[in-house]
Amino acid sequence: MTVKTIKTTPYSDQKPGTSGLRKRVSVFRQPNYVENFIQSIFDSLEGVEGRTLVIGGDGRFYNDVAIQKAIRIAAANGFGRALVGRGGLLSTPAASHLIRHNRALGGLVLSASHNPGGPEGDFGIKYNVGNGGPAPEKITEAVFARSQAIDSYKTLDTPDIDLHSLGAQQVGAMVVEVVDPVADYAALMQTLFDFDAIRGLFASGFRMTFDAMHAVTGPYAHAIFEDLLGAPRGTVVNGVPSPTFNDGHPDPNLVYCKEMHDLLMTPEGPDFGAASDGDGDRNLIIGRNRFVTPSDSLAILAANAHLAPGYKDGIAGIARSMPTSAAADRVAEKLGVELHETPTGWKFFGNLLDAGRVTICGEESAGTGSNHVREKDGLWAVLLWLNILAVRRQGVDEIVRDHWRTYGRNYYTRHDYEEVETEVANRLVEDLRARLPALPGSVFEDDMQVAYADDFAYHDPVDGSSSARQGIRIGFVDGSRIVLRLSGTGTVGATLRLYLERYEAADGRHDLDTQLALGSLVEIAETLAGIRARTGRDAPSVIT
Ligand code: G6P
Ligand code: ZN
């Protein structure tokens, strides 16, 4: 089989963002767009020859087309073996596990996460390295640099492989193994959690609803919750992956899972509701009459992890992204373990996990996970919650309230302003950045005094690298915080994210309405940054 070298010209926009290259499907459909990017990835790697590559995605529109291209380019570049999920499906955490389990060189994860799919929707390609986690910036920068100079890519003239038949097929000199996307992942989960205890919980009449949002977790959830754990059929809803996510928005938040939320707020509703996003790495947790914020969920999971067999000896430390609330910090303090504050993006947890400095990580953007893989993991979070509920025999609301009575409550909200003109958003951030040095000491309404104001810079304690300008932090003397940053995952215009947090002590008031509790911070943020004034919006596009 002769390798074909095809001439090409660079695209100027192949710069990976927070989570790989994410664009409209129409952008990926341009001639050689996918080929250029994948060849740029392979050109940036060392020692590809004979190694294993994992390939899979969330099943969204264009997944199958991109996978066939990726297989040919991988074979032409000398990979020895490709492991591909049946039907082209692999959840992001399952892909991470397969990479680690098979000592692969890395993997291509095809997804635009929680963004809508379909011909008018989004697509994405992300490269994960041998530890199973997203490529560090050193590699993504090399990929971008290569994409700016690329003049050819390598491929083969072979027919499409059959993505639906399990087993080995040959593409040139490379073996393609189509694997069950669920089996190895489900086996891993059984090593971490007490499946007998959770089975007992379901057998006692506990009712759960899991919304797979027509995305990749459907087959995983059916297998794990219904087949292995004995939850009744129908526990998993929207469980068949669809290339367009049934024209929905596979983002497990209170906007797109409103129906489930409302159901959980009724007395006849189930005991527990959960959901995961397009590629299965995010999670939403709702108990009867209690939505658990991702920041609280991280803190509660960390405080109770020892109740699950996989973490029975305790955790080494906790890491959270900078905009995530400080609720987890209090747990780390009590446990006497390390707490790390990292920039937004799961890739920043990789070194800490590899070095054994932390066991559990989380982000306000509905991501929680542990050292079992190097991605956040939606179903893992749901299973850890179930394990805790099974052992404690208390409801979600009781556990949350008990947590606040022990550690205090970090009232927390995020206000997003989407599709803001890039210029306007950039200038707004720059102007606020310029004001930061003068802010400490200033007093705003309700006697709120600024304790510090900076643009977050991260110094990785493991590899010594630095990442500057990761978001503006304005901290107040009472522990409250305003954080402002630009999203790194949007595909149209700019998204401004405003994060607000206020701490209420263990013996304080824990039953205030969140938006009211944070009202004065919202106004201070407006005084400082002028988001509403400058964007002409009178309210955020999304409040979470
Ligand atoms: C992706 C990443 C996360 C990140 C999130 C929000 O899901 O995997 O690590 O927290 O995007 O990023 P953004 O830049 O849009 O706030
Ligand atoms: Zn995702």
C-alpha cells in the first residue's frame, strides 16, 4: 500500500482553544481542513511509528467522516494500531481510559462537548497524550505553528472501514480494532465504587432519572445504571445518541435540563436527577428540592470520597479551577491535604494528578473527576454521588445542608454574556485590568472592601511552567470574590463570564436565594466592569 502525499495550503485559524480545535461544521468541511489539522498533530509528535492511537467521538454529525479520514492519515503516518469505539463512539473519559489502559501514544477525541451538533452546529478535534489527558500547551502551540506552515499531508487510498463490526480490520500496515466503547470503562467504574451498595439502594426503591441528552452517555448509562446496578428500565432517558442530539443543546445545566429540574422540585418526582453532556465529561446533579452547584458538588464529593472503595484510604489533595468557588478549599483544609488553584481547562490538572499531588479535581463548568482518568468524568461523578447516598442513607438535600453546617456555604453564581462583539469584550477586560492596581483598599456598597485585585497567573508546581492572564480576580475582605474572564470555548464572538461568590460561615444563613445573596456583588461588578453598559445587554444570556 503506497502512502500518498497530498499537497495542501495552511488555514490561519487552526489554533486549539481551551479544549482542542472547535469550530462550526462548515469550517471543518472546507477542503483539507481536517487533514491539515490531524497531520499537524502527527507532525508535532515524536515516535509515532508502530504505536497505538485511540480514536472516538461523541457521535455528532461529521464524527464518522472525520474518523475515516483520521484512520487513513494515522495509517499513512506509521501508527501500528488504532483503537476505535464501535460506531465511532467513545465518551471523552472512556477515551482517556482506553489511552491509559492500552499504553497508547495518544488519542483523537472528536467532539464539541456541550455545543449543539448537526450540519449547522459545531465539531471539534482534540489530541490527548499518553497519560490520557488533553495535550499540554507546549504541544498545542506546536500543532498550531505546524498548521501555519503545512504544505502536505499523508494518506492512503483505502475504502472506509466498517465502524459497526467489532474486531480487527487492516488499513495499509495499520490494524484498526473496533472495540466496545462501554466495556473497559464499566469495568473501571466497578473497581472504584461499591456496586453492591448502589444495587441495594435501587432495590430499596430509590428512584433516579438520568438524562443522556441524546448524546454519548446513553449506551454507558443503560449498561451501568440499568444492566449492572439494577435501576428500572426508563431510568435513563434520551439514551440513544443522535448526530444532532435530537436538535437539542447537550449542555447539562438548568436551562437545558429545566424539565428534569422542575420534576425534582415536586414531591412526586424521583429522589435523584443527573445528566451529562455531549461527550460525557460534564455532570449535573439535582436532588429532590436541591440543585447542587458544581462547586458544592466538588467539595461534597471530596469530603465523602472515602466512602467509596476506590478512595477509602483518603485523597492526596484537591484541585479546582480559579473561577470555581472556594468551597473545596475548606474541605482540603479540614482534611489536611493540598489544595491547588489552576486556570480554567482540565489540562491544567494533568501534572498534579500524574505527580500524585491531587486525587480529585473539579471546575465550576460542571466538571468533576479524579485520578482514574485524565479527563473530567460525568458518569463517575454520578456514581460517586450514588455511592455516598447508598452509604449515608440520606437524601441529597440533607447531605448538602449538613455540609454547609460543617464548612459554611459559598453562595455562587455565574453570569454569561454570549456572542458579545470580540472588540467590545476585549476592551472591557483590558480596561478593568488597567484599574486593578488601584483597587485594593477601595470600599464599595455594603462596606465591601477590596483585599486584592489581580489577573490570575498560574505557576505549575510540577513542571515549572507559567500561564499568565488567566482571568481577573477581585477579592474582598470578607472572602467574597468577583471573577471575570473571557471564555476559551465559544465559537461565535466572545463570551464574557462573570463569577460571583460570597461566603457564609457554618453558623450563618444558608437558605437565602442565591441571586439575592449575591445582589450587591453583581452591582459592584457592574460599577467596575460596566458589562451591561458596554454591551448594551440588560441581563446575562445565561445564569447558572
Ligand atoms: C471545557 C473544558 C473545561 C472548561 C470549560 C469552560 O469544558 O474542558 O476545562 O472549564 O470548557 O471553558 P470556558 O473557557 O468556556 O469558560
Ligand atoms: Zn464535554
